[in-house]
Amino acid sequence: LGLLVFWIYPLANGLLGSFTNWRAFQEDRGFVGLGNYARLANDGVFRETLINTFEYTLMYLPLNVVIGLGLALAVDATGKLRGLFRTIYFLPVVASLVATALMWKWLYQPTLGLFNQG
């Protein structure tokens, strides 16, 4: 039921809506067929956006995989630097917990804390 309500229905509604001349808050949905797609094919801004998206994908995905694989290999490495790599990798998690704890400690401080201002 969740798949139907949150995935299939919106997908079908969007696909059917792409064949109409629908405007927000208007009841009239004139059927235009493939006219919207023909207009997109002739739109220079759309083509430029599509090219930019493909270029970004071709640069981002390989770089992301290489960096992720490198980090995974460094964390799983055996040797003298294993502890250093694991510490550097896990440091942001610990730092955010420490920052949150310090903030709550400041808020609940007995004399100057924000929650204890009377």
C-alpha cells in the first residue's frame, strides 16, 4: 500500500501530467500529447542543463568511488598507520557528540545557564 501511495501513484500522475498543459491551481488540463517533449528538445537551456548534468556525473561518480574506496582501504589497512586512519575517519562523529554535550552543559549550567535564568 505504501509503495502504491508514495511511489507508483505520484510517478503515474507525473507521467500523465507531462502530456497535458497543466498549470498550478487551474482546473483545465488541456491534452498536448508530446508537445511538451518537443518543446524541451528544441530548448537550448534544457540541452545545456542536460550536458552540464552529464559532465557533473562523469566527473563526480568516478571521483566519489575512488575516494570512498581509498578511505575504506585505509581504514581496513594493517600496519602502523591503521589507528591514525581510523581516528581521522571517526573524529567527526566524536567531535559532534562532544560539541552537543558542551552545548547542553552550557544550557543547564546552575548559575549562568540559559535554562536557569530566573
